[in-house]
Amino acid sequence: MQNKIVTVFGGTGFIGKYVVAELVNAGYTVRVVTRSLERAKNLRAGAYVGQVVPVLGDISKPDNFAELLNGSYAVINLVGLLYERGGNQKFANIHAKAVEKLAKAAKAAKVQKFTHVSAIVPENSESKYAQTKIAGENSLQLAFPDAVILKPSVVFGAEDNFFNQFARMATLSPFLPLIGGGKTRFQPVYVGDVAKAVVNSLQLALPGSYQLGGPQVLTFKEILQSILQYTNRKSMFISIPFFVAKIMAIPAPSFILTRDQVELLKHDNIISTRSKGLKELGVKPTAIEAIVPEYLARFRKKTLADTNR
């Protein structure tokens, strides 16, 4: 694979670090497009000299896409927003417009493979996140028909913004919120499995969409209960109707969830039984209990037994 250059957008993010590591293990030469070369320094661990090449670039500024993609065998796009920020950091810009322009540039550069990581989102959602994710997928398939689209459920791992967030909240508050009664179902998937699926998609996958989920389907309430169990903490659950949660939330991420994220919680986030997934990509899904308790240990309330060890 040494002569095959894979250009990665979003390589310094949560999922990106695992993807780059898998690409290195597979022997690819990895070109990491980043807005900060400083953030890309640690990506070279385990790589031979010159195997990981960080380059300055921004997916929201497509003027130099041709230069960034020059000589690439494959393109992997991992860039996504959990909430909107200022400037170009808007859902429509990043999830839809940038994806379309990148796909057209990849086709013009004669890139052979294009893997895009999106998300499981409901097509009838009023969420801007969901609507722009779908718009980006549709634009990609038109511009690059052979593209592979990976759609994970909520992704967990040591640096995640899901299990960690609520574990941290449990250390600060005696109450945990059950948005919409906590009935929304999730199928959490391990970040390492997503990374393997991304890399395997370059060789194993046929064009089209793949939904990625772990071996367990849990409600929001069950996930919070597991977090309390792993961290040896007790909290009371407060059921908050969706409309109340939207009133309490604000567009910025300073509250538990944004209004757009509350809208997403109205729909289950699980894979369809009709969809291709990890199995077709040669990945065996990892259970939550095999990974999460270890990295949530830092939030664990110490017991007398712990003190006496």
C-alpha cells in the first residue's frame, strides 16, 4: 500500500485519530488535511518516516482541493459538526456544500475511492443536522456514484462526547435528565470498529450506504443507568418532555443539549435490519462493557474498599 496515498479530512478529530492509525497499520501513505499542524503531530506514532503527512487545509475552503487531492488513491471525509459555530462552521456548509465540492474535486482528480462518514439520521426529522447530513449524502452520490457512505449510531470511545459527558454530569449533579422520558433507543458503536470499517471500505465495500451499530440496543435511560453503575454513583432521573427541553436548551453547547439535538432525540438511532453494516465490512462489533468501564473509571466514586486497597 506504500504507493497509495489516502487523503483524510478530519484526521485530527475523535474518529480521525483511530482512522489514521488503522491506515498506518494497513501500510497506506496518509495525507492528513488539517487546520492545525500542531494537532497532527501525534498522528505519526507507529508510522515510518514520511508515512503520515499533515498538510494545511480546510474543507470549508475548497479553493485548493485540486492541490490537496493530487495523486490520491482515496479520499476519506470524517468532518462533521455536533453544533453550529460562527463563520463557515454551519451545518449546511460543512455537511452539504463542502461534501459536494469535495466529491466533484475528487472525481476531477481521478480519485478511485471515496469514503464518507455521515450518521444515522431520520429522513423526516426537523433537525438541521439531520437534513444537511442527508443533503450531503445525496450530493455525494450524484457527484461520485462509487462512494461508500458509513452511517454510525452514537460512537463511543475514550475521548467521546457522550458517555463522558453524562458521567461528568453525574459527578456534579444529583439529577440526570431523561429527555422525552429517556425512551429513545441507541445502538452505540465503538470508535475502533468504525475506524476499521473506514479502512476496510477501501477494499471490501461496494458503493452505497452502510449503517454501523454495536451489538446492543439501549434506551437513553438504560445508557444513563449503565454510566451510574460503571462510576458507582447514584442520581435521580428527571423526565423532561421534548418541548420543555427545547425551551431550556440554547443554540450554543453550554447546556446539556442544543435545541437541534433535542429534535434528534425524538427518533431512535439504531441500524435498519435491511441495511448493510459492520459484518459486510469484515468487522466484529465490540460490546460497551468491554471498553466503557475502563475509561469512565476516572469518574468512579471511591468506596471504602477502594480506599483500603
